[in-house]
Amino acid sequence: MSEKRTELTDLGEFGLIDQLTNQFTTHVSTTIKGVGDDAAVISVSETEAMLVATDMLIEGIHFNLMYTPLMHLGYKAVMVNLSDIFAMNGAAQQITVSIAVSNRFPLEAMEELYAGIKKACDFYKVDLIGGDTSSSLSGLMISITAIGKVEKSKVVYRSGAKENDLLVVSGDLGAAYMGLQLLEREKEVFKANPDIQPDLEGNDYLLERQLKPEARQDVIAYLKELDVKPTSMIDISDGLASEIFHLCKASKVGCTIYDEKIPIDAKTSMVALEFNLDPTVCALNGGEDYELLFTIAMEDFDKIKGSPHFTIIGHMTDANSGVNLVDKQGAIIPLEAQGWKSF
Ligand code: ADP
Ligand code: MG
């Protein structure tokens, strides 16, 4: 080791991953896609591939147990991983679950966590096939690996978007972030005065989007029904803007999106304004929506346009044009990827 010291804060999450992994080459011919997409793609036969995705949730970073029920946490930890399998246009099949837990937690707490994991397994028809268990000095960590399968000809990478493709998103955005803001606000109120009951009435949708998200397995089915194979796809875990940057970087294209097209639930907008936040900014940078963001060829426009599940929010441009947002007044604003700042 040299004397040189580079701060991780300067690199950011994606810079760090890149720095650590860019020296690796593949040694095995069955590795079709390694680092750099939502899941790795491994050849298992002439026509079939296996998908592998891993995600980790850390207490104090990804969740706060003051307002996150353990059962919901278990369910969400599975969703986060299944979402990455769906983002490859695949079917989820198995998970492994590794936990590190401090003796602050009794057995009953861990049973609750696993009740949530089981609910997710039963609902999404995936099997828990292993994992690892360790003690931790403080706090709880959950690392899940999801395994899926997909026909090789059906795999959708981040890298396939072409100029003039349409950019499409499922569901609506920003709600999970506003759910988090509500929970954080009530936590502060509670800390100041534990006698005050939390005031979360009427915000079920936002809270559910934060605490009990669903991975969009249904979207994969809709796409199949509509006979649409996206040209590129990614799941929205870090916020729309960050994911658009990933698609553009991997596909070597630019993108223009329209503020007025971004699907935001009325409740999300209302609560955002209550917090003095711009709903569009919440959708762009909020994160944890677990919707799917994909591009389709122009020819598929007619198949998608009538679907209540999808919104066309923009189109891909040449790389030199960059990533731009056309605001409600028609002004063109270059976007910045913010996403989660993990470090
Ligand atoms: P996602 O948000 O879809 O979970 P990430 O941004 O976490 O994806 O990861 C991007 C890519 O980098 C993925 O292919 C992931 O497997 C890989 N990756 C992340 N962290 C590491 C690491 N520490 N070592 C090797 N590969 C990693
Ligand atoms: Mg992902």
C-alpha cells in the first residue's frame, strides 16, 4: 500500500465499484455478463441463462428500526433483490439470506424478520435455499442473493438503448421518498415528546411504498403479453435521474425527459408540497420506488401507449446531447444524477 489516500466520499458508490472491479477479466466462458448490470447473466444451456443479484441492507443506513417493523423489513429485503432479477426481464426462482445480528435482538425479533421473508417467498413463489448467520457488534445487516432464469434471447441489459427509443416507466415515482419523510418527521416529533401519537393518517399509500414495496413481477408479464421486448431496462432503486444516467452511460446515448410526463401520485405531490419540496425533484432523486425504467423501439409505441401500467416520459438522444429535463415552461435543464449518497 502506498501513502496515497483517496476518500471514498470523493469517489461515490459507483466510482468505488468501478475502481475496485475494472481490473477483473472473466476466466469462465459461461459468464455472459459480470459486474455492471442489475444482475449477472450466466449461461446454463444453449437457450437458457441464470441471473444472480445481491443487495445488502444495513441498519442505520438503509433502515431505521424505530419505524420499520421487522416483518416489513424482511419482505422489503427480498423485494429489493427480486426487482433486480425483473430488471433483466427474468423470472425469480431462489434466494439466499445472510444476516449479522447483535445480541440486542431476541429470537422473536428474528422470527418476525423471517416471517416477512417467508411472506415474500410465498407471494412471489421463490425458494429460500440457504444463507449465513453471524453475530455483529451492533445492529442488524441483511444480505440477500436472488437467483433467476431467463431465455437468453429475452435478456434485457442496461446497454441496449438506441437513439430515438422511447423511455418508459412503470407505476408512479416519489411516493417511497415521501413515505420516508413522513416517518422521519414523526420520529423527530416522538423523540421530542414520546407522549404524542404519530400522525400518519391518510398517508397509507406513501407509507406502504416505503415500508412494503412490491417488485414489479407483473410488469414482466405485461411486457410479455404486449409482445414488447425493451431495448434496455433498469430498476429504479436510487431515483429516476440516477437510473437514467446508468442507462445512458451503458447504452452510450443521451436522453430528454419531460417534467409534465413524470408519473407522480396526487398524494405524493400533496405531501411533497407540504414539506416544501418540488414533487418532480422527489421523483427524480427520491429513490426506493422499485419501478422498472425501460426503453422501447419506436415501432412498439402502439403496443405500449394504451397501457395503464406504463408512462412514456421521454426519448433517447445522441450521447453528446446529454441528459435533459424539459420543464413545465418548456425550458431545457441539464440533469444531475444525485441518487443515494451512501458515503
Ligand atoms: P443495483 O443498484 O442494481 O443493486 P449496484 O449499483 O449495487 O446495482 O451495482 C452495480 C453493479 O456493480 C452490479 O453489477 C453489482 O453486482 C456490482 N457490484 C456492486 N458492488 C460490488 C462489489 N463490492 N464488488 C463487485 N461487484 C459489485
Ligand atoms: Mg438494480
